[in-house]
Amino acid sequence: DQQVKQNSPSLSVQEGRISILNCDYTNSMFDYFLWYKKYPAEGPTFLISISSIKDKNEDGRFTVFLNKSAKHLSLHIVPSQPGDSAVYFCAAGQSGAGSYQLTFGKGTKLSVIP
Amino acid sequence: DAGITQSPRHKVTETGTPVTLRCHQTENHRYMYWYRQDPGHGLRLIHYSYGVKDTDKGEVSDGYSVSRSKTEDFLLTLESATSSQTSVYFCAISEDGRGDTEAFFGQGTRLTVV
């Protein structure tokens, strides 16, 4: 049973517009969420995170929103740039001791069209 | 970039042969992980280590074993490779292993079992 779901395998956006990537989770124990970006032939790189005590975290062009009641988070990229074209993975974890692993979604491939 | 080196970067092997992938880090992080990435599945945890000689199973550990004799090295062994183990393997490290800490990934090893 998938605990972290990214239901859109792909997304195409025009350069300069907003990209919105969505992620849903089912495990109520998750209290920390991360987004990773992956280019072809490279490892994933950390992009931005959010704790469950917040509902928004912003870093430059990237903003993550968390809706705990809906068990939903989204990553907004504004404005989108061609270099943002990559696969984006949503990941969730538990902040308590003994919680050694992150659970990843299947990823969403973002294509930003010049 | 975090100092993580995976070797080899590419390998083709025959069904039934043993294969060992190596992950080497220079960050002195306590926690190390092996993930596999497959189309339609995202990143799935195979095994992880929380210290020298301390390892545990992840979500998809069947057919894999690991060893960690030194802080800097984490080995993943496929005792008898099968075609279902054709995948891209990523090593990751994290400082404290908590679910609210980002992990840093290596560049990946593409393994093909023929």
C-alpha cells in the first residue's frame, strides 16, 4: 500500500508560469515532508522541506504548502524556468527517534517549455 | 555537494552471478542507505545502516545483503542476481537518521542483469 502518492506522472508548463506539483500521504505518523529534484543520470538532490507544525515554507521560487487535514502537500515553482525540468519526488518521514527512513512517492516529471 | 561516491557507475552481469555495489562517503555521516529506483515505483529503500556493523532491512530487502565494516563504506550485495534486480541503485547518507533530516544521494549505479 503506497503511503506517499504522486498521482500525476508528468506535467508540462510554459516558461514563466507557475508549476504546481501535488503529493498525498496516508500515514498520519508522518510529520516531516521533503521534495527532491532529480535530473537524468544524477542522484536526487534536496529541494525544500516542511514540518507538520507549519503550513507553508518558502525558499526563493519554491514554496511548499501543507494541508494536514487533507493529508496533502504541494510544491509551487514561480516562475518556472527550463532548468526546472526534472523529476520531482515527494518524501515523508517521522521526526521521532527510531524513524530511520524516508518514504518516497513515484515522482512527477516536470517539463518547462521555453 | 556531499562526498558520496558509488562504484561502479554501470554494470552488466549475468543471471545467477553475485554482484557487489560500493558506496563510499567522506562526510563521516552515521546513517547510510541503499535505494533502488524503478519506473512506476519511485525510490524504494532496500537496506540501511545506523552505524558500523549495524544494519536493518528496508521495504524491498529480499535478494539483497549489506555490510558496513567502516563508517565510510556501505556495500550492497546481490547474492545471485536476477533480471528483476535490473535497476538504478542509489546510495544515500544522513547525519542523524531522523525522519526530519534530509538525505544526500550519490549519482547512482545502473545495473543490468541479463
